[in-house]
Amino acid sequence: MSKVPRNFKLLEELEKGEKGLGAESISYGLSSQDDISMTYWNGTILGPPHSTHENRIYSLTIVCGEEYPTKPPEVKFISKINLPCVDEQGNVVPSAFDTLKNWKRTYTMETILLELRKSMASSANKKLVQPPEGRTY
Amino acid sequence: MAALPKRIIKETERLVSDPVPGITATPSEDNLRYFHVTIEGPSASPYAGGLFKLELYLPDDYPMCAPKVRFLTKIYHPNIDKLGRICLDVLKDNWSPALQIRTILLSIQALLAAPNPDDPLANDVAEDWKKDEQAAIKMAQEWTAKYASTSSQ
């Protein structure tokens, strides 16, 4: 397998996100439709059922730098959330989140959002008390 | 990384030794499937005088599938969207392994000379184009001067 260059990988991800071909419980797209560098993205996660996140929709920002996908993107929650891998400003802390910590260039923004959702639904986290709905950082 | 197929090596050699007028394609040092491309705006088009940067990538399945190509220079054209994605039949359904990087880049150059607002990708641009072609052409010229002029690069 050859290495897909950054921009073409992001174009593939964009297309998948635009067409809604991925998982239904998450979504993502470019923040600005004319960001030719494809750096700034928005993501959403639908709170997993049977957890304190049920029926909530979480918004996030994702920043794919120059070195993406060799380096993982920066991920930040806009919606307030109580989750061990998220700091007080809403940043997903790479050292506390395995997908970013052990990042592989085959991973995608979808991988990150799905893994975050999985973490929200895990037995350790699903009962964590959450801030009132609608709060933002 | 797997060895580069002979076909890609040959195409690359010829692009360098026998370049297409008005077009350059240079493979990236760290990825020989990734090319930095420039295309001069055709003289009898609103893009005349502009030098447009593009990027091109040959996926693993090439030549069974088309190269992936995108404009990096902003351009006002009904078949090219805000992200530089190109709507061109030979990049999609009409791709054939008999085509090459060279022929694809020539097709893109021809697309600059002959915008096709009836098969649009950038819908707002295509609408402007159909509503008032003269104004659209003027806009394309302005964008060329602003974003693609060789003196500004």
C-alpha cells in the first residue's frame, strides 16, 4: 500500500462524511466550505443509549494540521462533557485517549468520533454525572 | 513501500523529458505517486496569464482507476468547486487505463478553455455563468489576476 497524501486522504474522508456513508451515530464535515487547506472540521457525536449521554448531541472541533495523518488531529469538545479523557477546556487529551495516543495513519476522523462514543458508553464512564445539557466550553 | 510499477516510472520519465507545453508535473521526493502540477491558463480563455497549481495522486489501483487531481489555486470555474475538486468525465466514469497522467492534464487544460456550466460541480458559479456569461468571464479573469498571476507567486 502506498501512502495516501494528506489532502487526498482528507478529500476521501470529506466525501464519506458528505454522503453520509459512515456510521449514523456520528457526523463530520469541513467548518468552512472554502477551506482549501481542509484544516478545520466540525464533528458531532450522538450520545450512546443506556448512558448519561442518551439523547444528547455533542459538538466537537477537529483540527487536521499539515502533518495529518502522520500526526493525529487536535480534537476538542464544544459541548460540555464529563469524560476522563477530556480536560477542563474540552480538549481531548492524547495521553488519556488511546486512539490519539497510539495513532495510526490509517485512522480517520470517523475512527476518533466512534472511539470517543465507545468511551462514553463504556461501563466505567456510562454513569458519570454530566453537566446540564446545552452548556459549552 | 512497494516498488513503483513500470508504467508509472515510464510516464514520469516522459513527463520530465518531453513535457506538455504549458504543463509541468513533478513527482514529490518522498512519494513518487504524488505530483506537484502547474497548468498555464489557455491563452484564449478567462484564465490566460494565470499559472494554476494542482496536486495529483496515483492510487494503488492506478491505472485501473483514474488519478486523483485537485486545484490548489483558487479558480472561478463552473466545473471546479471551492475545494479545487474537478468535475470531468475522464476522471470518473470515462476513465480508461489507455489514458495517462499526460492526457488527464491536457483534458484539464481543455476544460479551462471550455467551461461547461451544464454539468456543474460548483453550482453557484454555474448559475452565474448561465445567467450572465460576460459577468462570469470577467469574474474568472479577476480571480485569475488575484490568485493565479505569475507575478504574485
